[in-house]
Amino acid sequence: MKKLFLTCTLITSICGCAVNTAPLTRDQVAAKVAVKVGYTGCNGCNMVRTYVAPHLYWKQFVNDPDFHGWLDLNLSLVSTNYNTAGHAQAYRIVAGVIANGGFQDAWMTHVPGDPQDRCPSDAEVVHGYHGFHTGNGIEFWLVTDDGTYVPLGHVADANGETIKDLECFSNVGSGASWAQMIELPAKAVETAWRQSRGIRVFAGRALTRYESTSDGYNPVSVAHTVRKGLMLEFSPDYLGGFADGLKRLGAGAPAAQ
């Protein structure tokens, strides 16, 4: 594939490519909130508005006995009415992903007649490759105060795809890059903003592991979930600054259902 970096179309086009690695103040976040009108393939769809907070960057390398791989995430919180119910504004997490090892397995592509899963070719990328992949991408969970992991939904585009701009690379190790969009409940954002708290999210993959035990009579295999990835947080300043930026641009905050 031609690129290691993540390109900016539908999902990524609402991103920009600047990445913030140092904490931003509330005022800095508010000043950086921007709006994009329309979307890739329909620049004239001026009723579609996407308000984008500054990008944040996290990375994680996992080298456990049962799993290894690295995961780079370029994230932004957005408010958009693209492909939402009734065209109402909704909070989303836009994620640019670069992954290898076990994290790369979050996508699976298969073309009828091909002997194995693979990335699309350059020509296929240019002409579109709808329906090649069957995976949703990296999983995201909202982490509550009591430690509960609440799965967050994947957002599909108008073609029904949850992964965009899938490309593979082998020039620096081997892996894949793609973009995806994740739901974030407005209630969670409202509650965090009202209480001046952040929002914790875990991103990665959930694996099923089996432990051998006994019920006292016979051997028993017990399944349990192991999550591999990283914990990230949208800070109170980031959330508050995004709310301030929406007001500055004359936009209302998405309403909780």
C-alpha cells in the first residue's frame, strides 16, 4: 500500500491532521473547535454539520504471553448529524487507527475466490472496496465509576461500512491503518460536563480465554473475557472546551435520549 499515514475522507475528512500530545486547557480546546459542512461525496449537502474538537493521540504496545501488538489512536470528539436518526446531532468518537499484531486482526477482509483474508489492492482502494471487510475495527467501551465496561456502538456510513480507508503496510514492520467512528451517549457527556469530570474509555480488543477447573466431579472449562488495549480519558477541560466551542459556533449540544 502507498501510505502508512491515515488519510482524511468521510470519517477522517472531518478530522484534520494536527495531533495534540500535550494537555490542552479548556479555552484552547474551545478555540480549536471547527465545523465541516457536507461530507465526502456530497460537498453540497450543506445541512450536514460536523463540529470537531481537537485531536488527541494515544499509543500502546502489548507484549503478553497470549497477545502482542501495537495500537496507535488519533482520536477526536465530534458532534454530527451525518447518518443519524432524524438527522439529529449526536456525539461520536472519530478514530484514526494504526495497528499490527493482534490489534490488526480487528479487521478481516475476504474477497470471494481468494484463498485467504487480505487487504485491498491500490487499484481496489481507488475504485472502492465495499463489502470486503467483515470486522468492525477496534472495540471501544465506556468505563463507569464501578469498573463496568459498557460497549459503544460502531457507526456505519451511507454504504453500511464501519471501516474506511483500510490500507496495509510492510515497510515499518507490518500492519494496517483505517478510520472508524464510534457512538458516545449524550447522557454520558452531559453527566461528565455537569459534574466537571472526564470520560474514561477503553479501546482495544476483547478476547475469550478458557480456564480449566472442576465442579467437584468433572473437569469444567470456564470462559472469561480479557481485554487488550489502552485506557484513555477525555478530560473535563476537553469536554468543557468542546461545549464552549459549540456555543461559540452557534451550535446546540446533542440531547440525551
